Amino acid sequence: MDTAIQQCVNEVQAISAVPDIMNTLAALTGLRMICVAHVTETSWTACAVLDQLNFGLKPGDPLDVTKTLCEDVRDTGVAIVIDSIDDSPVYREHPIPLMYGFKSYFSLPLFRPCGAYFGTLCGLDPHPASLNSKTTVTTMRLFAELISKQLKPVAGAAQAAVAA
């Protein structure tokens, strides 16, 4: 793992609220896999993981970013919240849920305080879950904002984010 990615993993690991956020989201949503990931154009790296599915993912582990929905969140800056893949006209036939076998999913963007994109707060489960209630979506968004505000600003990143 390169030094910059290891720094991102360490940075998230240093945020003391992250384990409580992941446990609370698991309890609120019923999802058994919650993760904070650093996502770039070329990489996806787990920074913090709550894995009650024995998926085998741990902090520092990479996934092929092109085989994640987090890539879509990075590209658009817009959250994805899916109660049931089977009921989603957009994701029903999408290869990513089929590959990983999940039915419910959320991914919210994380931004550094300077506005630069960092990654996602995401969760999934092989069973459908009710994620789109106002309370659940608001809670997920607030937790994503809390994590975002505790990330370190990166020098020059604000200019790069504005230019992008």
C-alpha cells in the first residue's frame, strides 16, 4: 500500500467516533457490512470496517474501484440509497450487486473540510432493508458530515476541487 493511502487509512482510524457511527448505522439499518472507504479515480481502499457478514474486508484492503458503486458516488457526488436491488429500476440488472450478492446498499460521499472528495460511508447486506425513510437517510447524511468534518484539509485541495 502506498504511503498516501496508508495515511488516509490512519486518518480515519484516528477518528474516535467512526466505530460508534458504524455500529449505530448497523443497528439502525439492519445492514451487516458498514465501511468508510477512500475512493479515487484509480483506487478503493477500506479505511474502517464493520463486517458482520464475514466478507473478509479489513482496513487497508483494496477493491477494484471499477467494481464498486462508490465509483458512481465519486463521479457524481450524490448518495446512493437502495432498499432492495430487486425493486430498483436502475440497479436491478447492474453487475456490481449481482457480483457481490447484496440486496440493500447505501453510499454517501465524504468530503474533506476544504471541499476535496475523500471517499464514501457505505453499507450493504444480502437482505433487503428499509433505508429510504427520512429518519434513516438524515441520520446517514449527518454521520457522513460528521466524518467529513473530522478529516484533515489537504493543502491545495480546495483549488483542485474548484478546478475539477
